[in-house]
Amino acid sequence: MAAQGTLPPECAELIEELAGLFRDSEGIFGCDDMFDYMARRVHAVQRATNPVLRRFWDAAGGSEPGAWHEIPPVPVAAFRDVPIASGPAEVVFRTSGTTGGAARRGEHHVASVDLYRTAARPNYRRHLFGEDGAAARTPSAAASTVALVSLIPHPAAAPDSSLSAMAGFIAREPEVAHATWAFHPRRGVDAAAFERAARAASHPVLLLTTAFALVQLLDALGDAALPLPRGSRLMETGGFKGRVAAVNRAALYRRVGDVLAVPESHIINEYGMTEMLSQAYDGAAGHAGPAPSRVHRFPPWVRTRALDPLDLAPLPHGDVGLLAHFDLANAASVCHLLTEDLGAVTEDGGVRLAGRAPGSDLRGCSLTAESFLRATRGRGPG
């Protein structure tokens, strides 16, 4: 539910400016100087309007950063401890939590759903619909009509899910002839609804799913082949942390090919998180290479570094460490995030994921989280 009140004027103006840049001039962020300029502007606005971040950054030294990477990142665990926002939220997205539901869920207070859609759209259109660059702003005559089937809950069924919200954005794209929602947050995959949609499809199917929902679907279908129309493609994303054992992606993709006749080249992995409004994809549908060799790509308004888990020192290209993302789309929440994901950054800015960091490898992240709590706990706004 939307919060009452209005955003500080400088934050509202920054969101409007960024939305325009994301829609019309995304290429400008390929210039490091422009990215750095906008990153420091986002930092300045957040420092002025977000008291939680201001206290954290003051405790971390408080000096004016000379470059975006000098802005201390906030550990994602902090989203479980205190709201971190520059003003009222239009929607609050919550992390999926853990088995048993005992742990507090992280909350991302999002000031502008329109900015979220504007940040997400170019990348999902590029990687799922085959459009590139500025062409993503308008329907392409070459883009094919698809029938969308979602194993991600409908936004109305999961209003606090950022992934469901993005599935809703995709469902409204002009190439989507119709959408079938075949997953319920409590009941899980509706295999019968999927099968009806698959058999009735007269267009290629765009299947949106988490990895674990996809396993549930394939288990329900058994060994019987249910080939989707030629040109069908699939977006799979990580799934719910802690729900079931890890999925072997190579084996999963083979099963998809055997049962649904969707080749590996048409199966795209999406990497994102509740705490970020931008996402990364590891290929374009129809042109993706073998999964083990793929690299994830964020839109150009995101920069990623791999940091040493012990002391958070930056690592050279190719070395695996904790991933830290600077996302300009997080203009009204937290611009610089320290994740608990392991990965390496390529020389051209791609990301090779290496899984989740075990607790024993999170010393630097834990120390930063402790510093964040010391700086922010028990303090009123100001």
C-alpha cells in the first residue's frame, strides 16, 4: 500500500530525470564520467533526504566521495532491520524469507513503481523480446507475438513481490497476445492451467518462472512431452531462498528441452533481487550460448564490483568475491548495495555468478552490517 505524504522535491526531481534518461538516452551511461556524475548526484540527494543513510555514511567517514566507488555500500541484511528510504513509498517489496518464516523479511521501500518499470523494461525487452537499445521504447515490427505463461504469481496475488510486479510489466507488453497465470503463492504451480495454455497456444510461448517452480511443473508433467510452439522462450530466475535444495541448472535445462522442446539457446537466466530495481540477464532468447559460459549483463546505469569477503577490498577482474552493485534506479532507497552473492566481474563489466556466500565467508559483510546497526539503531530521524 502506498505511504502517505510526498517525496522531498529534490528526490522527486531526480527520479523524474532518471526515468527520462532510462527511456530516451540509456547509452549515455556507457560513459564512465556520466555514470560517476549521476552516481554522486544520487548519493548527495540520498544523503540529504535519507536520515538512515546519512548516519551510516557519517559514521563511515562522512567525507565527500571523489568517485562512485568511494560511497560505502550498504549490506542487504540492513533491509531487514530498518526502513531505508528518502520519503514515502508507493509500494513496499519484501524478500521471500527463509524456511519456517521465523526470520524478519527484508523490505525495499520503493518511491516510484514507474521508475522500477522504466529501469526494468529495456533489459527484459532486449533479452526476452529481441529488441536492442532505443528500439525498446516502442513496439518493433519485427518483434513476434507471444503467449505469456507465468509460473510467477500474479501481482494481485503477491503485491509485495518485486518479481511479480516485473512479471506484470512484461504481461502488458504490446507483443503479448494473452497471459496465463499458473502459479499461486500458497498452492504452487497449476500444472493443469499450464497444460491447457500450452496446448491452446497459437503463438510462441514466453514462460516466466523461478527455477524451483519450473522443477515443480516438470515433475507434475512427468515424462510425457508437451512441446511448445517453435520460437518459445523461457526466463528463469533463482527462486525462493531456503525452500528446497539447490537446482542443477544444466540438468534442468536438459529436462526443459526434453519435455517442452525449448532449446538451451532460448532459456535465459535473470539475476535480480528485491533490494534492486535493475536486473541482469545472461543472454538473448534464441542466441544464448551454453549456460556455463554465459555472463550476466545489467543495464548501463548499474556498476558492479567483486570485493574481498574479509575486508571488502576491491578485487581484480576475474577474481571471485562478494558482489557490490551501484544501481542508479535505487535513487530513493539505497544506491550502493553489498550483496551476499559471490561472483567475478569481467573486464567489460559482465558478471559471472558463483552462488551464495557461506556464512563463514561473510566477515567483511558482517562487520559492515554491525557498523550499520551501530550507526542507525535507536536513533530518531535527523
